[in-house]
Amino acid sequence: MKKIILVLLFVMPFASFAQKGGETENPDIYAERASVRFDNGDDKGAVALLKKGAKLGSAKCCNYLGDYYNEQEDYKAAAKYYTQAGDAEGRFSLGSLYLVGSLGKQTDADMMHGLDLVRSAEREDYRDAIYVMARLFDAGAAPYVEQNYDSAIFMLNRLVAKEDPYALFAMAGYYETGSGVPKDSLEAMRYLERAGAAGLSDGYAYLGDYYRHGLTNLTPDSTRAFLLYQQAAAVGEDNANGLFAVAVCYLQGIGTRMDSLKAIPYLQDAVDAGSAAAAGVLGDFYNYGRAGVKPDGDTALMLYQLASQGDDPRGDYMMGAYLYERGAYDNAMGFLQSAINHGSVDAAVLYAQALFAGNGVERNPEQAVEILRQTAPLDPSGQSRYLLGLASRNGVGMPKDEQLAFRYMDTAASMGNTSAMMGLGQFYVNSTVVPQDTVKAVEWYERAAAAGSTRAMMLLAGSYRQGRTAPRNPQRAFELYRMAADQGNLDALCRVGLCHELAEGTDKDLRRAYACYSEAAERGSAWGMRLLADCYAQGLYVEYDMQQAAEWFQRAAEAGDVQSCYVLGQLYLNGEGVKKNKKEARRWLQVAADAGHQQAADLLKTL
């Protein structure tokens, strides 16, 4: 059980002995037995054991009871047992209840009483009380405690003498800022290293930041930073920052080779350790199916919620963006607005997009343009300028001006915005601002693809495959489809399968084609389901099996694939792989016809 207090606690056992039946007995044993009961969910039995130990004089049992009732928000009962404990821990815990307002009404008398109790525990060298007094002197709590760095440092040094990791870490902060001591970054680094060696993960993690970013005039040393982050990840229980830092190194190639697969377990462990930032990043893996992770919307949503509820400043934005992408516009707006209130430029840009479309808000292109003009200087992604380019090219929310649009796109592209790169490519395909130049258009599409845009990869691959804009090049088309598939694009995965099936840009390989279709289908691609159904219907790589084919056509139809609706209607009509059922045949043919499938409409007329 965790105590609700001002700082992290290190509980010091207090031995209490009582005489019973002429024998010496340690009543603290009841606390150990109670802990087992709590772990097994038997709170009632645990409390009974603690009360028995308390009657026998165990301060440990009294404090344990106080903690229990504190968590139950029964503060009077908690106070009773803290008082009964009669030791420094009990006085500190009781004083904390007064200081945070759980007891009394936070009057001057209440606050002074709480402070006196904490000071009493501090004078008995109780670790947590020393921490609290150091923090009170550091921040000041007028009129009860005046800010005094000297006193704060005096308190911390009492713990530093014992190599207390948190005190060492705190002293690093004083030397880094020059508060109460001469500013000395090298001394700060020494304290951080001592804190890490004493078991505090953040000591190594923060020291890693010094080397990664080249702080205090250090020459940046990413290899040294990576090693320190690894040490941070391996030290102690509160190692969320270290775990996340190692993951970031693998994701960005800092001090090691870029390897998303190695980053994933570190991200998961960081999430389990409480890192909101790691939750947001891992959420993207499940949301977009990156690095071979199977897309899972429920898991992505859970992770984004953890990021939103935690200390990650981008959490609300990611939650809002996730909901927005799935059409839950009304729900998305609340998260986006919260993110905007916390200064999120990304959220403001997405909100502007909503205003253009009228998604979740009343359509207002003029307001959207004004927001984008305000965010453009603050937006390193270039997305604001890209959207302004679209607005000016189409005359939405501002006068139509292709020259201005081109300038916006050009600036955004130079900032690495892949959508703007594609926009420039479109200018060279069809615009009066610049001469038509398909070579330059393809160059911009290639830049966008190289920068990781799956949309550019798919557009360019289609162009190379069909010989539009780009010269026909099946091999390059296959490479681009494979790149997009590696980033989780299921349509690209299906295309890779088709390339293997039809020997377009690669060798004919029905086994690989089937594997691609199967993976895409299992990951929810309706097209992949239809292609897999075709394999069974035609006996491609697998044995001919119309029943299996019908099952996959059914799943594809239910997932919205129009062609599968038409085929499924025929199967029910002819009794292939399913029992003949004219009613079901009509139903699926009608679904296809309503979606614009002419053959389905023609077949319906004959029934």
C-alpha cells in the first residue's frame, strides 16, 4: 500500500516488542501477515491482523493501519492510529494530514500544528520529514516557512551524508541552477552520477541528457548518452525515464543503430513504469501498424488515454487526433481544445482543418485561415503553411492565388512537410504558375516518399506501374509498394502480393503472394480478404476450396468490399461454397448495386 504524502517514502521499520505469556514476541509480525492478506484481496482479514498487532504495541501495525484508513479517506481513523504509533513516522504522517488539509480546516493553528509534528519527526532524523522540510525551505510556504536555500541544502546534506539518492539528485539541481550554492554544472553531473550509483534511475537518465545534448559546453556524445540511458533503464524501480530514453535512442538512432523492433519492448516497459510520453509513442505503433506491430485500435486508444491522463503535453492532442481520424469529431473537439489551451500547435492546426470541413464544429474557413496564419511561425512541421497553400490555391477562406499557394508549399516542403512536397509535384503536373515538368513532379514525389510519406509511395508506385507522370518502371513500383507495406499500409501489402502473383517488378512467387494476402486479411483489409478468397476460389498456392473462399468473400463483403458483395451474391445464387439462398443472393447483389456496381444491378434485373 502506498502512503499519500508530499514526497516518496522510504519506510524505516520500527521494532516493538511485547510480553505475552512470559515469552518475548515481536508484534510487527502481524504487519507482515497483513501484507500477505492485502495482496490476496482479503482487506478485512488484513485489518484484523493489524489491529491485533496495534493492541500489542506495534508502531509498524499502527502506521500501516493509518496508511490504510488514509487511502480509504477515513482521516479521523488514520489520525487515531498515527497518534497511537507514537513514533517519528506516525508524527510525520499525522502532520502531513494537517498540512494537506485532510485534517482540520487549514487554519493557521492547523498548519502550525502540522508543521510542528513534521519538525518533530525531522529532529528525530526521520527521512521523509527531512525531505519535506527541505522542499518547504526551497519553495517557501509563507507565513509558516520562509524560503531559505541554505536551510534546504542543510536538510538535504543530512541525507547526502547517507548517500540518499533523492537528496543527491536534488543537490544536482541546486548546482545546475546556482541556487544556494555556486553554479557548477560539473558538480551537478557528479551528484547525478552518485544518485544513479545509489539506485536512482533518473540520476543516470539526466546525466545521459547532458551528453546527448552537449550541455554545459560538453561535446555531444551520443554513444556515452546511450550507455547512460541503458544504465538508467536497468537501475531501480522508478526507471520510466531511462526506459523511454533507450527507446528514443533506438527510434532515432542516437548512439546506436536505428531499430524500431528493439524500441518496442522498452516502450512497453516504460508505459508499465508510468511514462505518459512512452504511451503516446507506443500508441502510434498500434494505431498505424508500425514496425510489424499488428494494428489494434483498442490498444492504441488505451495508450493515448494514458498519455492524455499523464504528464505528456501531447497526450490530449494525440487522443483528439485519434478520434478525429476515426470520424468521432464531436468527441475529438474536447481533447483538441484542451491541448490548444496547453499551447499545442499541432492541435490548433488540426482544429483549423476541422473548421475548413465543418467536422465537429461549425464550418468557418476564414477562421481556419486566421488560425493557420497565427500558428505558421510556431509550426516546425510546415503543416500550417501547407494548409494555407491549399486554401490559397483553391480560394477557400481567402482569395484564390496560385502564386501565393506555390510560395506556401515551397516553404513547407523546405521544412520537410511531405504533403507540401506532393503539392509541389502537383503544381508541376498541372499549374500555370510554373511550367509543366513531369520530371520535377516525380522528383518531389520521390522526396516525399524518401521522407516517409506512404501516400507519396502509393501515388508514385501507381504512376511507375502504369506509366503515368513517371515513366513505366515495375521494379521501382514494387520497391515503393514494399516500402509502404513496411510502414503498415495494407493496400500496399496487397499490391506487393499482386506483384508476386503477376510477376510485376519481381519474380513470380505464389507462396509470397498468398502470405501477403493472408496477412492483410488478418489485419482487417477488405481487399486482402477478397484476394485471399480468390486464392481459394482459383487454387492459387492453396488447394481449391470454395467453402473457404465463400467464408473470406463473406468477411470481405461485411467489411465493405463492393466486388465481394457482388461475388457473394453469385455464390448464394448458384450454391457455390454456400447453400443456395436466393434471398441472401438478392440482399448482397442489392448492396453491391446500391454502391454503384453495374454488373450487380444488371444481374438483379434478371432475378
